[in-house]
Amino acid sequence: MIGIIAYIWLVVSMGSFSALSGGVALGLMMLPVIITATEQTLKLIPGSLKEASLALGVSYPRTILKVILPAGVSGIATGILLSIARVAGETAPLLFTAFGSPFMNRNVLKPINSLPLMIFNYATSPYPDWHTLAWGASFILIILVLGLNLFTKVVTKRWKVQF
């Protein structure tokens, strides 16, 4: 659904598929996970922290930046890392927006290839050696997502704030 929306908003208006439109589509897919994780983390922070900071005469914006955000940084970082791991394997939005190109492009306004899109194209091909490449790329993608999830666990444990 988000791929179609990004296609209508960006690809049609720009007149071509591009890495930029693919990035916007994936960014839109990341937002709900990040927003939910941040909201739940900030709900868990005791109100007494904010009240204590304000009682000491600290301004409200400085209280948010120096007290509330550091207390919730582990939950916010977790949401960001999990959303990156979630969109790492997304193929459908990239089919509608980035389209895929067998050539290396450094221009963000040109079509690009991605690992999930390459897996899709190679797995649906009739050539057995392309199937082998698709399996290898799938393994790399699984290792990447597993690594991001493990990194999220480490970040969560390291930055966990005890109240």
C-alpha cells in the first residue's frame, strides 16, 4: 500500500523511478514502529523526573532534552533499529518506486537495485545459477537482519535506565 502511495506521490510527479522515492517509501514504513516505540518508552518514564527538573527551575525544553530524552534513549534506539530491520527485507515498495537496475547508480534520481529486489528477480528467473545467487543473497539478508536485532539487544541493555 505504501509503495503505491509513494509511486503516485513521487514516481508519477518526478516522471521516473528513483532511489529517492524508494527511500521515502521505506521511511514511511519505518515511522509507525519508531513512533509507537518512542511513545511507549516516554509513557514508562516516571512523571517525578520531569517534576523534579521543573521544580529546580530548569526550563521545559531543557527538561525534555536533558532529563526525559536521556532516560528514554534505549527505547527510542530500539524502535529505530527494529524499524530498520523490518524494512530491510521489504520488496514490494521498492518494486513500485526504485524499480531495480542491474547497473550501479550513484545518482539518487535514477533507478537502483536492492538486495530484496535482487532476490525476488533472481528467484523468479528460469536459470538455476540465478537461483543459487538468490539463496546466497537471502542468506546475507538474514544475517543482516539477525545482526541488527542482536545489536538492538546490546543497545537496549547498555542504555537501559533504572528508575
